[in-house]
Amino acid sequence: MDSSNAGGVAAKLGFLYQDCAAALFVTQMLLDKRIEAVRCEVTDDIDILYSTHTEFVQVKTSDKPRWSISTVTTRARGASNNLIADSSIVHKSMQCASAPLDKCKFRILSPRDCKDPLDFLEIEISKRDGKSGRQVLIDELSSKLKNYVAPAGNTVSDWVDSCWWSVIPSLREIELTALNNIRNAALSLHGVILSAESVVESIWANILITMTKKSALDRRVYTEDDKTYHRDHFLAWFKAEVLFYDRSNSHSKVYVHRKLPSVLVQLQAPFESPVLTRNGLALHQRYQMGEYRYEHIAKNICHWFDELLLRPSEIADFISSSATEKYRVLRARLTDSANDLEQFLGNALLHSVMRLRHESQPIPATLYLDSKDDLKVFENVHIVQRNKGGDELWLGVSKLTKARTVSQVLNALRDALYDDIVNGLDGVREKVLDVKEDSYLLNHDVDEILDTSNSFEDHLERFRFVVFFGYESSLLTIPETKGHESSLYEEAYELFVEFISDLKKNPVYAQLNIELYIYPAPSFDDLCDLLAKKMRDDK
């Protein structure tokens, strides 16, 4: 007699469906910041950890045509064929709950849909208001389960109100949805168009293998964390994969993947600050053979000219344009910038620091202002993406001074910044919302904080103000005085302490997030003279 392996095949298909579902939820982490992690076989088949709650997903494959009240309330049988108490699908799902109950959601995922009245669960929870069938379902489930109450205290009605029955008919549909998530995330997060199907499928296969391995780990040996894929770790891996496969560089997101040079470097550790809303950092450049590296600074600032002087649409156009055309446009703007070279230098240094330290996307708002417009616009406006929470808007100002009264100049800059924020930020928000070219930027969510119908204080934690302050230090001698760096750091730190000392008198400003970058230099005249020569040569 031929033996049948139908049971084994069905079991393997069920495991594959579950692993594919877990991998699908991982791809959803790319597009949904609320999802912090996905874990396998810890509490339920799959647990999706959101920032606000946990969703316990029970995966059920079956060759039965449709699910019914009877099939979801039937208890399982043990080794001796005896019914196991509280072992039905609904029992097990309810038992996943823990206090507080409002932090628990439930999902049944299956290739099959449900019969009436169980099909009420197929309506998404947020869309159930006004829909009939809830009470009939609760009554029938309660009758079958004898008014069961789970250990956490949740009732059948609690479960019905927190459970969604999700139907994905086939493995192929899971796969197609996941592949689409990968493509969309590559473009929106990293500006990469994954046009080759094999590349997308390779990324999907790696995610599926990872989740299959995690689901197979024995909880008696491995920890809960071993069976969990955290969003931060996954996003880092995904970025590396996308950039590895991005050979053509054919995307229109002009500010991503640019290999632009660092102009200044960090001097020792960030400053210690008594308040979380104030951060400080000393920046500098080293000497080479006893000479200060003016040449390095001036040469590398030239590599930033297009980002500083061109709109994103112009940068994108120049990808296919000739160098002659590109520099014809740059020539006029370089000439205008040379009229106030010290201001241009400060702006350029701040721009390079923000771009490289935070992988930000700049919005060159100052390029769009009419010359008669009196509106104060920050010299640097950047979007900084965040894996968790809303994306941030960083607004920067710069100042280079040759004055002896350095701390007074810095404090005056700080006070002017306060005034710009209090009296002018709404106008800046309107201007930035109007001028940013989203088609050339990665996907972001700063529009809501730019909406002036609400006070900027409603989203204060998502605004960060950056001050770049350069001054001439007597510690930077020509030729170099060896061992000067520790003294230079202390000098810069004293300026930072003075900068934040106002908070004792004006605590209301302590709620503003402000970053201070301090750059001591030997001579700004020498640096500007060399930069002017470089700008003439580039023209």
C-alpha cells in the first residue's frame, strides 16, 4: 500500500507560510516607524512590537474551506486523545494578553476567510464603528467558551474588540507584498531604484532566511532577544544591502550616497552639558609639517559648491549636462558669494558638518528668496531622518569672528537666534514648506511640523537649532606649537559654558534644542584669501 506524506507536506507548508509572514512583517518595519521589532515563537507565533502596543499574531493554515465559530473554539486533543482545557485558537490568542490590556492587540492570519458571524473580525478594527455583527459574535463565542476569562483578566468581548482576522490567500501574495515593500523602502529611504528583480528577490530571500532561523531557535537555549529582529539592526543591514546593489546610481535623490570630503574633524569628545537641550562640539583642523592645513580646507570646500549654490533640480539636471554648462551657472553664484566670503565660508563649513555628521538632506531655502524679501531665513535648513519618532528639521546659523571679545560675540549671536526663533520661525516654516523640492528628497514627515496652523511648540522636540561659531585662537600659531590641542579644547569648552550660562536667567529658552559647533582657527583672512583663489580657479 502506498504511504502518504500529506500530513508532513501540510505541516511544512504551514511552517513556511508562518516564516514568510514573519519576514513580511519585517519588511513593513521599513515603512512604518511605529514597529520597533518582530519576534518569532515567543508569546504567540509572531509578535509585532509597536511603540504603543504589542500585536500577537497567530498563524493558521488549513485545508478547510472557511473558518467558523466551531473551528476556532474547538479544543485540541492530547497524546491520549483527551481534550486539553482552554486550548482552542481563541483561548490561546486570549492567553497572550498581559496588563495593561489596552497595550495588547491580536491578529489571526490565515489563507482562508471566515463564515458569518466570525467574518466580523475581517473588518479592520479602526473601521468597525457602525458595523453590525459584533454582539452576535461575542454572544456565540462566549457561549462556546463558557464566558472564559483569560489569566490577564481579558474577556471574550475584549478579545473581539482587539482582534483582526487577516486573510492572505497564498505564499505568492505574501512574497509580492514584501517585494513591493522592499522596492518602496529602497527608494523612499535611500533614493535607490531597485530595477532588477533578482536584486529585490535576493534581499527578500535573506530576510526570510533570517526569520526562519529565528523561529527555529529553541527558547530553552536562546533568549527572547535572539528570536527578535529589532528595527535599528534591520535598517542598518537593509541600508548596506541596498547600497551594495546600487550599481547604476540612477536615482533622482540628489543628496544621497554622495562621496563628499570632510573639511573639519572633531576635537576630542563632545562637551559635557548639564541640560539635554544643549549640546556642544569642538571642531578643528590639524597641522601638517608645522603648517596649518588651509589648503585642505579650501580645496575640500570647493567639492561642496554644487550643494551650496545649486537647487536640487539643478544638481539633478547637471548629472546629464556638460561640465561647461554646470560651471556657467556656478560662476555667477560664486561671484555673488565672493562678495561676502567670510559669511560664505561659515555657511559652507556648517553645511559640510551637518551633512556628514547626520546624513541630512539640505533645503537650500536662501536660493529661493527674492532680493527684496526681508524674511530672515536660516543659512542652513536640513531634514534629519529618524528611525524612531518623527523626522527633525535642523536650522543653522554661522558666524566667523576676528574680534578679541569672543564670548560677547557668541552671546550676541545666541540672543539674536532666540529673537529669530520667537519672532520669525513661522515665516521660515512657511517658506521652507513652499520651496522644498520633495521629488529630489528622501521620504520624510516634516510637513506636519512646518504647518503654521499649529504653534511650533507643538513639535518643539523635532526642531533643532545649530550655531556654527568660528574664532581666531592665539593657541594656533604658525609654526605649530606642539601639544596645543588640550588647551584648545579647554578654551572652546569655556565658550560653550558661557553660551549656556543664560539658562539660569532665562529658563524659558531651555526647551529649545540647540547644538553649538565651535571652530578655532589661526587666521580667517588667510583662509578666505586661499578660498577666493580656489574659487577663481574653479571659475
